[in-house]
Amino acid sequence: MNRFQRVAIATCIALVVLLFVGAVVRATGAGMGCPDWPTCWGCLIPPTNADQIDPGKLDIEKFRRMATRHGVDPDTITRASVIQSFNPVHTWTEYVNRLISLPLGFLTLATFIMSLWQFKKRPSVTVAAFFALVLLGVNAWMGAQIVYSGLKPGVITLHMALAILMLCVLVFVAWRGCDNPWQLPENALSKGLGKLGVMLLLLVLAEGVLGSQIREKTDELKKTHPDAPRSEWVEELEQSPTYLVHRSGSWAILITAGIFYLNSPRAWSSKGKLEGVIMGTVVSQMILGLVLSQVGILPITQVLHIGLSTILVAAILLWLLGWRQSCLSKQ
């Protein structure tokens, strides 16, 4: 592993950490903890109590435009009413989320700059690193739009989808950033196994899209049923075809992953760690899904469910890259 790959892997890790923290923000309802951007309550470092907020630093017109978009009379929005919504836990949760994005930004930029030295030998790496940088910029802009839209569901889901796309791009950059990228051994090559890997990735991505829609529904339940126990949310969700398809689809993923694992020659050896990660993550996701459906929509379970899904996508993609490389080498 060369220096460039270490930086690219560090960037992948930083993004995964940010995705986990973002899941915490969403599960705890802290998305509007900082109601303005790029400052937080008009400050570079947010306050710890409402008395520390300077009303003069709040752009009240932005809050009124936001209220108008949500059908609220803008005349009812005053600096005093905005300050009343201050929640220190939500504020600092969202602020930490923003802070963690800073090292990701520096690492993504460093990855792109270092990739320029590889342009002649591996132009695809430089192009992919630049695309990752563009995705980072777009997602940073979307972060501001999420705040200004008042956590509009579609914007949040697109924000998450672009982050996962960025992770996939970075996985490719880290894998391809050397003369001899990792590949599967010849005895592990199988066209059928490769198709299973592709099918598994598509199923996981489809489940991710459905899962994002369900999370939008839980966000809405949090607003419409603020006093109801989270355990009762499942009853509401079961009225949604999206939730039922998502729940049934998890079994399709488990079966596909099981067949994939059992047919992999490396799965039963010490060299089959990646296959083990894939299978172990799928099983963990099933357990978490059962907790969510049978026990209740618990915040910690939501966070783990969202975070592990991103790791699963990265692991399957890495396996497919190694499988494809082996196929090309054999030709």
C-alpha cells in the first residue's frame, strides 16, 4: 500500500464516520440544531444556552421565508420565538456533525492533489478523485439547502445518496491507486459468483432507497406523534407498502448473501475476510431490522442500521472491483 492509497483510505474512513454522525443527527432530530449556515445561531462556536444568543446576529428574514415555505404565517416569526426553539443538545450534535466534515474536506482535496501525479499512468484515478471533490462541494451546498428548506425530506435523501456515491468513488480511487490493484485469486473466479455479487449490490442499493423513504416517514411521525412511544410507530409504518417491501426485501438480501458466501471458495479460509465482512454485515443488518420492526424505532438501532449499510455497499463494491480485475488479468 503506497502513501496515496493511505490518504485515500483515510478519506473513506472520514466519510464513513461522517455518515454515522449524520445518522445520529437524523435519528435524534437534531437536524435543525443549527438553524443557520455556515454559522450556528449566528456564531462560529454555538452557544450552550439561550441567554448567550445575540438576537442581532439572527437573519430573521431567512426564518420568515422558511416559515412561509412550510405554510406558517411569517408575521408570527420573531427573534424571540426563534430563540425559544433553542435546544443545546441538538445544537451541539449538529455542530459536531459540521466539524467532522472539515477533515473530510481536507482529505478529499489532498486525495485529488496527490492523484495529479498519477494522471499519466492512471488517468481514471485522477478523474474519479476530482469527481469525489465535486460531490463533496455539491453535498456541502446541499447541507445549506437542508437548513434553509427546514429539513425537506427529498433533499435529505438526495444528500445521503450523494454521500454514498462519493464513498463508492473513493473506494475505487483507493483500490486503483497503485500499479497492481488487489484482485481475487484465479480459483475464486466464477461468472456465476460475479453475477451474485452484482445482484447483491443492486439489492442493497434498492433497499437503501426504500430505507431513505421510510426514514422520511419516521421523521414525519416524530412531528405528528411527538408524545407517542417509538414502539407504536411500527404500527403506523406497517400501513405503508414501502415499509412492507423494504422489510421483505431484507430477506432477499440475506438469501442472496448466503448463496454468495457459500459459493465463494475463499469464504472458508483465512483469506476470505472481505467475504466474511459482507456476510457478517448482512446478518447484523437483519438483526437490527428485526429490532426496528419488533421492538421499536430506537435511535441507536437506526444509527447502526444506516451506518452499516454504507459499509456493506463499500465492501461489496471492493469485492466486485477485485473480481473484475481478476477477470481482466485472465484474458
